[in-house]
Amino acid sequence: MSGVAVRFQARASIEQVEEGNDLAPKFDDRGLITVVTTDFESGELLMQGYMNAEALQLTIATGEAHYWSRSRQVLWHKGATSGLVQAVRELLIDDDQDCVWLRVDVAGGASCHVGYRSCFYRKVPIGADFDARQRGGHVALEWTETEKVFDPEEVYGDAPNPTIL
């Protein structure tokens, strides 16, 4: 970990935020910023999460992804329990600095606590596919991954689901 503390700048102007060199992230009213995480090599969307200021600072300082769990209200070092650490290869921030994009390498090849590679393992039908797949207003999801990378019960035991509830 870097010995230098990560400090964010106060948001002073639109020009500073959108065109300047200052990292001045905009956290929401709960103190969170949205994070989208993709595989560095393939570009595959792995997960979406949130960071508070401490998680963003730790991610920058350590080069490993840290998040804030809204359900558990705790700081979460991705992979600390499962070993599926996300090594950050690139951290980007959007134009108005209210969304972070992490491009990562994932130890063990999975990012989803359910055991799949990506948290986005089902798709919602649209257009004609929606017409064919919906029954009485119920939308049937289509699975895009069918094989788990790991068994969540072996990794987490009977610990509560880390992201739900």
C-alpha cells in the first residue's frame, strides 16, 4: 500500500470537474459512488457496485478493488474471503465524476458471489424475443452462463448472502 494518503479535491466548478486534472468525485446523499467493473482483457461486464470515500481511497492506494456493501453496511475488499481478488489495471472516472469504471484482472476467474464469472448471468428478453418469452406479464429471463466457476457454499459456508438484503 502506498504511504501517501489519497485525498480528493473539493468540487469547485464545472470546468474543474469536467475538464480539470483534479479528482473530485461526487458521492450521492448516502456517501456512495457507482462502480462498474469489467474484465481488463475481454471487456466483459463483471459487476456493478458502490464505493464510499474510504473504498475508493483504498482501491487507489492498494491497486485492489474495495467496495461498500449497502446491505451489510461494511467496507468490503473484493476477494478477501473467496480469494477472487480484483487487481485493478485501470481506474477511470466519468465526465462529471459520479461513476467509477474499474478494469480488472480477477484471480480465480469469477466476480459473482453466486459462483458465476459475471454478476450479469441472465438477460432480459426485448422486442420480439420478449413477446415470445413473456407469459401473462411474467418475463422469463434467459441464462447466459450455466456453469459456475466456484461453489459458493464451499467458499462462504452458510454465511448470509454478501449483497442481498
